[in-house]
Amino acid sequence: MPSGREGISCGLPLASLGVPMRLTLVGLLLFASTALGQTVTFSDTGNVIQNDEIVVSPQSCTADRTVTWTRAGAFCDTLFLWLSNDTSCTREPAAADLPLQDIPLSDTTTLKGTLTFSAARALARSGATCESQTTTKSFRLCASTKRRISDFNTSCQDSLSSIGSPTIDFTYDPEPPSTPEAPSVSGLDGALSATVKAPSDATRMVVEALELVQGEDGSVGTGKVVASREQVIANTVFRLEGLENGVEYAVRAIAIDGAANRSEPSPIATGTPIASDGFYGGYLGAGGAETGGCAAAGGGITGYAMLASLGVWLSSRRKRS
């Protein structure tokens, strides 16, 4: 009669193995997770990282950015923390890369820390400057080291592996977003409503109302900004308030990208706020004579006649529709 242990294969469940064999396999699995589980996790304490990316503009090219790192697992060799000039993390830092921190194998107590870097320092490694770099340039935040050869061999592999997560790109973006089209403008009471179409490379939009001024040669130009509103691109309708009814204003849109670069202003549109007096204002404007007191809403014979006329007008509108 078979003992149930003949012909054991890798496909058998762990419960079918004897107790000594199960303990041996559990021990090997724990060893393997320690041997190959070297990891470095990147994080930040503020809003530095957005969608696994840090983006800076020329205005913030020299400003420092700080990222926190935490490591776990038994390491096999030196841990390199650096910014890669070509976004490759499976090697040691080269001359064009920006080294940030090296953790030797002998250092078993430094398990976390912070990395501080700027676009100016990263660009300088390849001979560029904030001014000379006129196109978008991306670097990658790297954590690289040599892994162990296998689950059971503590010798190091010859090549380095990337062990940092998540994948963080550090991008210097000197290019402004596309110039938006002129907004569509309509008048409101003491305000203007402007509808914009955001360029694909924008994350926010600004709409401004400006004074129109007459030049000495008779031409009309724009003066100071009298109202402004900024919104994310999902909100395409802007309300510009605090304006004077009956006065014409120039209205323009400006796109803003993820690096806070601003586009050139859009072509100018114009709009005029219009007073809205409601139904009674319209009645007076059409020649109505009631000016106050109870008679304005129906306190007298004329008021009743006005309301009756309104009822007849509404009834005729319903019949026609």
C-alpha cells in the first residue's frame, strides 16, 4: 500500500508533506524573502510629488525639493540614491548624473532619510543651466544596488537593480503651454461670464477683465486688470464680478501648466455688463406708469390690469406652444 509520500512533486500542496519538510520549506521561503526583498520607498510630506512626478519651472529652477526615503530588507552591496540623467536606474551614477547619497553595506542603522535636490544642480552635471536649457528635461529618482544571486546564494549579482518605488520623475519644464483661444463673453448684472477652451497642455486657466482705454491717435487699447479669476481646466465658465454696468471691458484668457508656466494671453474679446431689473423693470421700461407703493404690484386698478394682462399674455403663449 502506498505511504502517500512516494512521488512527491512541486505541485503537491504543502499540507501533504511531512512536518520536517514543511518546516524546512517555510524556513527557506523566509530566507528568500529576506534575501531578495531589498526595497526603497520614496515619499514626501507635502505636495512635492504629484502623480509620481516633481515638475519645476524656470522660476523655481534653483529651489530645493526634498523627498523622504525608507529602506527595508537585507542588502547585498552599497545602496546608491541619485538622479539619473537618462532615466535609467540599473547602474551606478555616472558623470552626468547627480549623486544624492550612498549607503555602504556596513551601515545597517541608516534605514531612512531625506534627499534634497534642485533642477539647477541636476542640469549642471551635464553642463547645462536653467537659462540654456530651453526644452523640457526629465530626470529619474533612483535607488539601485546589487541583489543576491538566488534565494539560497548570498553572493551578489554582477549588475545593479532598480529597487526604488514608486517611479519618480523630476522634470524641468521651461516651455509655456499653448496660447488659448479668445474666450466667449456675455454680459451679466455687474459682471461678465466668460467661457474658455483650455489647451491640452494646461492644468489651470486664468481669465482677466481689463479696462479699454483710448489712445491719442484714436485707437483703443487695454489698460489695467480690474477683475481676474483662476480655475482648474475642468471649470470652463468664469464669472468676473465687481464690474460697472454699461461699460465695455476687454477679456482675455491665460493657460497655466503643471510647472506653473504661463502662456501668452489669448486674443482679446469684449463684453459689457448689463443691468437686470426683473419683470417690473421691464414693465416700466416698456411705458408702465406705476412707480411705487401697493400700486406697483397690484394695489390699485392699474396694478390689477397689469397682472391680468400678464395672465392673458402667458395663456396665449401656452396656446401657441
